Amino acid sequence: MAQGHPGGLPLVARQKSRPTMPFRVEAFAAALHWRILFVLKNIRSRKLKMKTARERKYQWSVHRVLIGIAALLAASISFADALPEIDVTSAAAQIREKQVKVLDVREPAEFATGVIQGAVLIPLGQVEKRLAELDGFKNQPMYVVCGSGGRSAQAIKVLSKNGFTQLTNIKGGMNAWRRAKLPVVAP
């Protein structure tokens, strides 16, 4: 039997390509996963004894809500997987050839550590307010970068809702860019 929960239930295999989620979301997903498995296991083994029809109806209502939440969570994770990504070395080559524009969505304090040459600097919180500055790039390829890749994914969602069509997340963000020893300039 696979190792996992103290009850002996197997863990769900994690995909290596899945982007990391904030700890709270990951903890919630794990708790919800174990709750659903616990309920299903106990329903099958008839350990959950319900005395009245009203109790059974309430219990099934709770389970339907939990399963609905799990489905929504799974859908949001699969959307994150669907974001187009590019590795830093390929991105650097295309940026050097001036084939794409770069949008940096880090905060001002992070800008001071260096930016990709030619990048447009708009913090994530201001992207929606400053869409007019990016209108010229709506139908052109644009790479979006942040510190590690999470905020740039959020920015891509905002930009996609506002008609931008050719957006790509730079995988690993500026952290991966620096690890690869690629050039940065002062803002």
C-alpha cells in the first residue's frame, strides 16, 4: 500500500510540470482531498451511521459541496497548466533578436535589482489601470516576467481578458534569468 495519510490511503501522484501554488491553496487542496477520500471510504464501509433521512440528506449535501469545490480547484489548476511558457535561454535569444516585447510585472523595489533590456515595467497591481500603455502590443508576441513566475501568470490572465492574444510566461521568472547568468540592466 502506498505511503501517505495515516489511514493508509494512497497519495495522489503530483505532476512535475505543474506550477507551484501558494501554500494556503496547496494545504486546502490536500485537506479537501483527504476529506473526500475519508467520506467515500466510510460510506462504502458503512461506518458513517445516519439515523434519519434528514441526516442522510444533509450529509450528501455537504459532500456535493465538497466535490464541487474540488472540481473548481482542479479546473483552476488545469488553467494554470495551460499558460504558454518559455524557458529563459530561448526567451533571451528571441528578445535579443527583437522578435518580442517583454512586460515586467515586479514591484518597484524589485526593479532596482535589474531588468531585462527593453522591458516595459508595470507592477502587477497596476496592469489593469495601465492597459493603454500596452495597447500597441495587443496582437504582437509579448513575454511576461516577474520574480518567479506566479505574478506573471496572474498578469497574463488579466491581459487575456482585455484582448491580448500572444502572451507567454517566462518560466522561473527573473530568478531563473539570473541563475542562467543572462544580462540585466539598471532600470
